Amino acid sequence: MNPQESSPKKRFFFEDLEEDLSGKALRNEESLLFGGHRPAPENPVSEKDEVSEIRDVIPDLSHSQAEMLLLKCESCADRSERISNAVSIYFENQSQKERSVPEANMPLITSPKVNSNFGVTKKKDYGTRLTKKPKPSVQWRRFIGSIQVSALATRPTVQPLKYGCELQIVCAHSEESASRLFNGNGRKRTSMANFVRLVDAERNREVGRVPENVARIVLPLIDFDDVEFEATMIFCDNKRLSVGDSFVVQLDIFLTSVLFEKKPKSYNYDSREKISYSQSNVESEDEARSRARRIALLGLFDEVNMVSIDDSTSEDNEVFEDQTQVIDLGNYDDDNDNETSSITPEPKQEDQLTESDTLNLNQLKSIYRATLSTDSTRFLPETTPSEDDFALTLRKYQKQGLTWMLRKEREFDLAAAGDSSNQFDEAKMNPLWKKFKWPKDLAWGAQRLLNNLQEQQNACNGAFFYANLHTGEFSKEKPILKSVKRGGILADEMGLGKTISVLSLILTVPSDREFINQSQNFVAEARNSDSSIITSSLQSSTEMSKEDYAFATTLIVVPMSLLSQWQQEFEKANRNSNIKCEVYYGNSITNLKTLLTKTTQPPSILLTTYGTVQHEWSKELGRSRGTRELTRTNGLFSVEFFRIVIDEGHTIRNRSTRTSKAVMDLAACRRWILTGTPIINKLDDLYSAVKFLRLEPWSQAGYWKSLVSDPFEVKQYKQAFDMVSTILDPVILRRTKLMRDADGKKLVELPNKEVLIEKVKFNRNEDEVYKFFLNRAESSVMEGLARGDLLRKYSTILVHILRLRQVCCHLDLLGSKDENDADLNGKQLCQPFDLKNVLSRNFKESTRNFDERSFQNAVVHIRHKYSDDSELKSLECSVCTADPIEPINQIVFTECGHAFCQNCIMDFINFQTSRKQDLKCPNCRTFINPHHLLSVAESGSKLDLKRFDDSSYSSKVQALMKNLSRLQEASSGEQVVVFSQFSSYLDILERELGSNFGDKEAKIYKLDGRLSLKERTTVLKNFANKDPARLKILLLSLKAGGVGLNLTCASRAYMMDPWWSPSLEDQAIDRVHRIGQQNDVKVIRFIMENSIEEKMLRIQERKRTLGEAVDADEDERKRRRVDEIRMLFE
Amino acid sequence: MASLPKRIIKRLVSDPVPGITAEPHEDNLRYFQVTIEGPQQSPYENGVFHLELFLPDDYPMEAPKVRFLTKIYHPNIDRLGRICLDVLKTNWSPALQIRTVLLSIQALLASPNPNDPLANDVAEDWIQNEDGAIATAREWTKRYAKPN
């Protein structure tokens, strides 16, 4: 090669670099040297020599450039290493430059001037290249990119290889069976580089082999027609090659029409095959081959730097890291990932980090935002259910929801026809597919050889193509995602009437009409046709035979607490006397199968509980132990339902629970999930929903893991979320209260909600006890923090925290062990706690204050004043004018012999103390000692005076009472709900409220987990009945009342204690603030001042902003927990 | 301690004080419209004085807030109608009832105390020229505290 020849070549390679260094003096005449002498290696060398040596290797390099490269490698002691480093730096820069060119991996020939240079010289210099006859199957091919390959010479050559001469790629392995190349896991066994050889086309002589990473791409693909490779000699130092020398080859890659044709079976890796594959776990040769092919394609796309185009968010194009991996179903072990990543370039760590950092931290929100399909739902037409069937009036958005659900069930004729009824399944691209742009043809041939005709391009016009790199499928058309399953997720926010919506669906389509029609036909044709008529609905069913199909029954699985509510809602909504609802709970139905499949009028709705399903499932499983097949003789699992609806569907979010497994095993044609909170903790919660709905292919654990869980783990949130929303979009409908309809009106106009925090001060006793526990807790936490093993002592610390929270509520709680306390669920309390001990230790002093003599004096004094017990029973409190003070245990005497209600005098004492004012008897204005108080106790038939024990007096309860009294005085017929998470606190409240309010003033109800289903129903019913004369107070435990309940008869709620999770608190409030509420809602949260409760508020705040640990991995969660504990005690 | 104002109202209604009325406001049971007749043989005789009374949240631990709405010339009542009375301030006790408070105010009208003044100019006038001050008080009563 002579310098003239190398000139265009130099431009081709190095133009960018030159531009970069244009500030430096570029001595072009030097840079043109090509084929300088390589100094003998044994010669002693100076740096100068190193420079020239580099320039020997890279002849286009200017002297100064070479020096710069060397400078970068100064750290290497060894000379030859230094040189080789310099060279490799150069080539790395080079390839980066190339990659940085946007979109299409454009090489560097851009200026017309250069092009004209080519035009003159090239054709002449390289002569004609043999136009390869395309294989008959190939109609066209199109360039997608080229790779610079540094090949290794395997045979010495007589002459230097000519620049631009064509090399052939030959695979030596064609006889090899795939099983020799791959082991059972699809991992390759031997080096593929051994099999891929470069052959000098002209001389038909092998010259070298390609490096392993290229061989891995080439080898699996070269035997197929769908990808073509062309290799062109680029650089061999202009000297003859010895074995082991390296030379540079440009590998142009083309996709051919074959790739875009329908695939033969062996490539078509559809889900059915995968199932069998993952089950058998042994890879057939074909599968191994196909797998290698997919990996190779993936690697190929990475090598040529094809970037997928994101249609929806074009501005994100550059951020979007294409992290496609071949999905290995069944056994996705780590080694496998390693292998794939060895082909793919190292992901740019920093980029990804910044990307995830800039993501909105509140990821739950963003997921929801993604699933809020505002536009499509806003313009849904409305379907009004027939008035003969449905007694209630649906709201606008509920009618739209009905349309949506009918469409999801493919009942298009019943759904209101919109202007575009099919637009609903609008062209959503299958998320496994990526869109690619055809790059400009920069193949060696196209650039250099004008005789290389353009005919191929014409055969395939269009700027884009689509590829599913997971399966190795390609298409010119946009692959449209179609959901074929009937059913979906109705995820409307709580209070939007999911129950009503589903009932309207059931009443509109109570049974499988297709099935009825066809079975009628079947009966008609039964005699003259063979038995191969199978209804389409049965085709979709599993192994159930036709007899087991409960074609007219919808099974509704609900939490136990909602059973009766569903029943009531159904009674309200149903107007069709033929439609019945049965409850399947306990032993209510003996022969379910017969009832559902054999009777003429089976119940249209079968209500059951998660517990029943789980119980029956376990029983079936036990009976069929060994066979591992459910026997399905009777009961829920013996039939296939027409439709299943699971209410509060997040119940099955953990798919390893028995309940979840049991529900998954129920058979039905149409499946619906109702939930207001599809995600509770983590993204994987959604997987259960996908699995329940049998959404293929994502219900394959492997798909879900590699497309959602894994990206999420490595913090590629955007990718995971995009995937989730593409999966769910077609099947989920979620509206929130804040959404607006097409007219801009809010979906639901709820009355205002006001949430106030009322700060309550500790009284003296509480303060002392609180400090006692705080000290203990603090020292324990500080110890833990100092030692760094805080979390190992987590349960101890939780007990400490619990104590503090209990003191905030009521001192009496300290003794109780509360089964409803979530924090300690399942954990053993370290030690049963002895309240008396602590209290007496703390209050010895104060009780001793009231010495025996003063006490006796006071008793004498009072007895003198009120000698008769009956007088004690008719005392008047001069503060509240209660007359008489009732019950008598509420009477408190001062030392000076004046009687007050316990609450009044305690209020007074606390008020005066807090204002630092004198404690004088309200009646006689003598100073009183707060410890010198007496109370009245009944001992037998007599009344006795004793020292008043104020240790269990609670400021918070007092605050509640004050509020309730004020409410009662304003309007007596109010209904209020009081929430607490401690059910024993509810007991105390019941007791204290009961002693404070007379039966005529207030009626107190209590609902907690200890009530039976029947008792619950009674309590709720009684509470809902308004009594204009009496205040109605419902004491409600969070656990029992957190879900589903409808308490809209009340417009006031009191939250006695803060919860860790703000969303649970919101949910509780939403029991009251939901559809049907007529009045403004007022909520008061009692928070003790300067206590752990205030800090809990701060943690709530933090949780609100961070999103509830959705995004957190285990470490992150741990860190947060430590943070939270630290927050509590700082 | 339930239904405080109701009990108070009951008491006020069942045990009325001559010359004093107190009616709770329709919307707010803690707000009372009060009238006090000027005590006989005082400069305020034959006058009917309107007052407002409000029970604060902390009532009865805290004293009710009372204020004259009718203009009055009195050394212990200022231009804004605020009243200087110990039981409304430091000597308040939760055992005191509204009626006792109102009675105390009536008594204050009967015996002004210029040595513990709230309205300084009035008090000075009262001390230096008691007759003139009393005359002014009478005149104001006639002018402002007309019974309807």
C-alpha cells in the first residue's frame, strides 16, 4: 500500500480525532506515513522510538498524537506494554467516537469533499468485488451496522493482504452438533472462536480467526440466512502476516428478508414451548441452538450499537439504556446472566445511577400515574344497565366502568358503542418488542463500490423495523399487543363504588350466553354430529369438562368482614327475581357442584370468603397427597366458574401464601380483581394479579423476574415501571376521586374533609411515667446505635417504643398485652410487664405525701360534713354543676371537704398547673394539695373514703371526652367514630366514656376483631340508626375496621393514636369520608405534645414523601428502619 | 361534665336573677347576649345595659369573657366596654357560675371603685369631682342605656 492509498483511509478512520486535536500542530505529511519500519524489538529504545513504533502500528497518527497517547500510558513500566496500551487507548477512543455518532452508528464520511476523493480513487483501487449471489431464500437484505474486528492471523501470508479485499467468513464447525457447543444450560462449552475463520476470498486460503466475542455472534448466526456478514480487510500493517499477528477487519452486518418472514417452528419460541422447556429442564439441541442464536442476535445489536426508539417519550431516547436480556425461563441462574453480560458492553453505571436519582422518588405514585389511563377512560361511552335487572342508578364514571368491563369480557353488543369501540385495545406495542431505525447503509461495499447496487434497499423500504430480542423475532410491522383473557383489574380508588360496578356487570351478564347458545345448538345437533363441538369458552378452560362448567355463576371471594356488606349491596342492587345470591360459608351448601351445574336455576352469585377457599384447597390438597393433583370432586374446586371476582384483591399479593395459591387454583372463564390498592409493598405485588388473571406470557415467573423484578432490583425504575404499565394498561382501570370527567367535573364530589391535630399535654403522672420509659428506651437505643446492632435488638426496641406509645394513650395499657398491636405481632414480649412495680416506684413519693394523719383529718372533716351515705350520693359538682355526681366513684374530695367530679377537679388541677397558677379550691379558695385528694369507694353496702389514685388518669381520654361533650352540647344526635389500634385501649375508652356519659346522653358501640360476623353486623346496624337524642360513639379498631366498612352515617372521627403508616390512617378516615357522606367530615387526631407521637407524625410525613418502602431493597429498608428509630429518639 | 351550656341555661332559666337576662346565641351556645338593669340608687338607675358574654374553650377553668356593649361612664369599665373585676381575672374559680358573674357586675355598677380604675380619665374625674362624674354617668345612662 502506498501513502496515496492510505489517505482516504486515514480520513475514514481518524477524521474526528484530528478535529479534536486541531489546536495542536498536525503534521499531515507525517501522518500520511504508512508502513514505516518497525524497529527491531531488541534495539534499545528511547521515547522517540516508542513514538515511532506507535506510529508504525497506527500510521495515520501524527507525531504529537502519538506522544500524547504515550503520556497517558506513562504508568506502565514495561515498554512494550506501554506501547500496546497506547495503541489500545487510541482504538478505544476511536470506537467511542464512532458510537457517539447519533442514531445510526454513522461512520465518519460526511463531508462531500471526502466523498469525492473516494469517488475518484476507490473504484479503481479495489476493483470489483464479486457480487455475491443472494441465496434464493433471501429477497433483500439491509445493512444494520459494522464492527471493527481485530482478527488474529492463523496462517502466515506471502504478501500483505490488500486493503479493502474481501474476506470470507467460514465456519469450521458446521458438522458439530450444537450439544458440543452448549451444555445443558445453554452455556457454551468450547470457545467459539475456534470455529470461525476468515478466508481470503481471492486465494481461498484461511488467514485468521476472529476474537471470541465476535465469534459468539457470528457462529450461531452464520448458518442461517437471516443475517449476512461481509468482512473486509482494513489494515494489516502493510506487511505479510505471521501467525499470531493481528489485523483489522471491518465486518458489515446485514439483516435479510428471511429474518422477517414467519419463523420456522424451531425459532418460534412461543410460550407453550417455554412451558414444556422449563418443565423438562433439559434443553434439546434445537433449543440450545435457538438460544445461542438469540444471544448472538442480542450481542450483535449491542455490538453495532442499535438503539431502540421509544415512541412514547422521544426525548428519553438517549437516557434509555437498552438492557435487553435473553430470558431464560425456568432456571434463571446467575451464571447465565454473566454470560450474557459478557457479550453486552458494561452498562454505564454512572448514567444509570443518575437516571434513577432523577426519578421521582414517590414511586408508588408514579406507578399509579402510569396506570391512570385518563384519556381513554374519560371518553368511554356510558352503559346503563337494564332497569329490569339493576335497581340502583350508576354514576357517570361507573357507567363508563361498566362499558370497560363489558368490553374486557368481549360482550361488545351489550356495551355502549362508542365512536370507536375497537380503539380500546388501541395499538399498544408489545413491550417485549423494540422499535429500531434502519441505519444508513455504511457497509464497505455500499460506500466504496459503486457497482454495489441499491436494489436491496428498494425491496425493503420503511425507516423502522421491530425486534423482540428476547425471543429473536423480527417484524417490519408494529407488533400489536392483544389481551385475550376476559377480565381485568378494577382498581378504582376506595370509595368509588367498585362493589356496585361489579354487581352491575354481573347483573348485565349473569351467565355465559355463548355457552348457552352453543349448548342449545349442541343438543339440536347432538345426534348427527360428532362430539368434537366444543364451545369456545370451554376451549379456554383448563382440563374441566363441560359438565363441570358453572356457566351461570359468578364466584365472589371477599374478606370475611365484607360478606354481609356484599350481600346487602346485592339485595339493594338486584331487581331481577331470577337472580339469586348464595353465601358459601361454613356448611351453608352441601353439594355445591350439583347446585351449580345440575339445577335449572343455579345462583348467579356465590359469595365466599378467602378463608373458605383456602380451607377447601388445603383439604383437597391433603386428600390428593401424592398425586399432586386436586381431586375436584365437590366444592369450589370441582367446577369451573363463569366468572370469579376477588374483592380486596391485594389479599393474594404474596403468592407463596396458601390463600393466594388456593385462589390461583380456582377455575373460571372470566377473572376480575377488585382492589383500591393494587400495590401494598412492592412491585411484585402486581405479579400475583397478573398470575391470577393468567396474563400470558407475563404470568411466567421468569418473564416477570427478568422484565420487572430484576430491573427494579438494579434500580432501573423507569424500565420496570414502563414494563409494568404496558403489561397492566390493557387490563387495569383505575380512577381516583380527584380525576375529572370529560366535562372537567370531579368524579365524585365528596363533602370537605378537615383533619386537625389536637395536641394534648401530659399530666404530671403521665409525664413522670413517660420520662421513666423514655430513659430506658433511649439508653437502649443509644447502646444499639453505638454498637451498630440496632436491628438485632429490634424487637426489644419495639417494646420500648410500644411502652411509650401506650403511656401516650393511657397508663392502664401498660399492663395489657395487646394482640392487635402490629409491631409485636408474632413476637414474644420480652417479659410480661409489671405496671404496679414501676408505678409504685415512681409514686411512692407522691402517695406518701398524703400522710396518714392528714388523710384521717380529711376523712373526719368530710364525714362530719356528710355523715350519711345518701348525702354522698347527692353531691353536686360546683364546677360542672352535675347534680348529683354519678357514678359515685367519680366523686373526688379536696382536703377542705369540697366535692367535684373526678374529671372536673383533674382538669382544674392540670389547667392551673400548666398555667403555673395557684391551686386553690374552687369553692373556698384554700390552697389544695393535688396529692391530698380523696375518692369514694363502695365497700359492700357502705361507702368509704380512700386516697384518690390518679395514676390511671389519661389526658388523652380527657381530651376526647371534652370534644365529645362539646359535640353533644352542640347537636345531640351525632354519630362519631373513634379509632385506635390498641383494642385494649378501646376497652378502656368504653369503660371511661361509659362512666362519663349517662345512657341518655350517649350510646357506645365497640367493634374489634373479637366480634363474630353476626355481632359485627348488629353493631354496625345499630350504630347506623340515628338517634336524635343521643350521641352515638363507635369505638373501632383499625384491624377490624380498616377495610371495606362503610360508616358514612358518621361525619366525625377521632384518631386516638397515630399509626406508622399514614396510608392506613387515610384509609381509616376514608371509612367515613366516602361516597354517601352528606356532611363535611371533621377528623381530629390526638397527639401528645413532646412525645413519641409527634415524632411518629414526622415519620409519617417522611413516608408520604418517600413512598412506603416500595422502592426499597432489603438494605435500604434496614437503613430506613434505623433512621426511623433514630428519628424517634433524637 | 357533659353539656355545660345546657345546664347553665337551665339554671339561668329556672333561677332567674331579677334585672338580669342572658340568652344564648342561636348558632353558638357559648355566646350569650346579656342585659343588666342599672341598680337602684346608682347613677345607672333606669338604664338597661347590653353586654356580651362568651365562654372560652377552657371554661370553666377559665373565666368567661364579658364586655359591655352599651356605652357606660364608669371608672372600672373602659371605652371598649371591658370590665375590671377580680372574679373575671385573678379571682376566677370554676365554681363560679355565670349568674354569679353577672351579679358581680351588677354590684360593680352599684359601687364603682375609682381606686382600681380601668378607665383612667373617668376614675380621675370620679375622684376629683364625684358629683360631676355621677351626673355624667346619669346623663350617659339616659342617652345610651335606654330601655326599649
